[in-house]
Amino acid sequence: MYNYQEITNAVNIQVAATLANSVIAGARYAGGANTSANLPINSTAVAYPSIGAGGGTFLGSARPSTRGIGTGVQNGATGVAYTLTTDGTGTVNSITPVQTRPDGVFLGAATNAPVNPGVGPNIGTANQTIIFDTACLNSAFGTQTPAVAGSVTVTLTAAELQIPQSGDGAAATTPSIYTADHLSGSDSFDLFIGVAGTIKVELAGSLTDNPVTMTVSTGILGMQIKKVYTDGVVTATGLVALY
């Protein structure tokens, strides 16, 4: 549960983005962005790209830890790993983020969790890069003869990213909902209101799909919340989940 005295993470519900749980389009690493060579043909492996210091700028990628799963700055417990597939020439031809969030389910008339929750933390933006350098490819596929060469640079666009909400916000039976995310720190959160107005929320102790609507002022609410709806009744903006 959220601790009112300590805020350690925040997610801007209306603009935060995570990688979509789908194959990354080949156009994002076409041509000179993909110089991978000498990999095992028609093979699949899980890879952890390099980050910073000449590596990619997308910080949501997992960093494997030498201290075990769940330790380190960012690792397999929260970050994104990727499944790479090669073609008959030993060149990477498919990249898919490994799913880290559970698929949503439907309870009653509202969505209980994101239908396509995406993968990794909510920190993606367009034009960030994911770079699988030669060392990364060697680590994923193992040492080869002749030696693995080249790299793959993925440049993200808005098409690869999504806000952390379910539904489309249009149909009454599929309202857009932000659900408490354990990857962000807890199964409940407080809510910061940027611009006063009406909100629709489900409190931590309430029955499933039993939201309340209220008018709120700017500032931190001081409530334990498990869902925030963002459908047509909501007029408050600048909504930030505080964990």
C-alpha cells in the first residue's frame, strides 16, 4: 500500500508511455541501422541492450545484474529484455519486447487491468534508441566463428509506445483506466491533481469496478487508490500517480 509519508515514484497517467507488447516494426532498424552479421541462422535469443555511454537512450531496457535477479539499478525485475530472431543469413530480422506485465481481464462492465499493458517501466518517449551492440549480440547468441559483427539500432516512434491505460475511452463498456502497477512500487497510490475538476477513482479497499466520482482541488489527495478512470466524466487534468 502507498505510504503517505514517502513518495518514491510517480507516473503521469495522461502522458506516460511504455513499450507496446508487440513486435517492433522492421522500419525502426532498417538499412544502415542494422549491420548485424555472422549470427546463428534462423535462431532466437533473449538480449539485453547497452544503455548510455554510447549505448541506447531508452532507459527502460533491462540491465542484467551480476548479483542476481531483482538487484542492481535496473534489471530483469523491472526493465525490458528483447527476443531477437535471425534470418537465413545470420542477420537480426525480428525484435520483440519480452512481456513483463500481466494481460488484463474483464470484470463486469469495466476493465480490471490494461488489456495491452505493455512492457517495462513507464518512461518511453519517441526518438529514443535501443542499441544491440556487438558485445550484446555475442552475449545473447554466444561466441561464433566467424566472429559476430555489427549492431542493431532501433529508433522508437510513437507507434511503439502507449499510455498505461486500458480501453479506448470511448465506449461505455471499455473506459480508459489506469490501474495500480506493482512495477511502479505498489498495489495502491495517491493522486496529484494538476488542474482542479472532477475525478473518477476506485479506492484500495472498495469492491472491484465500484468507482466514485468527486470534485477535487489542485494538490495531493491523501487517498489510497487502485484505479483512476479517464473517461468523459473526468475534467481534472495533470493527473500523476504517486507511489
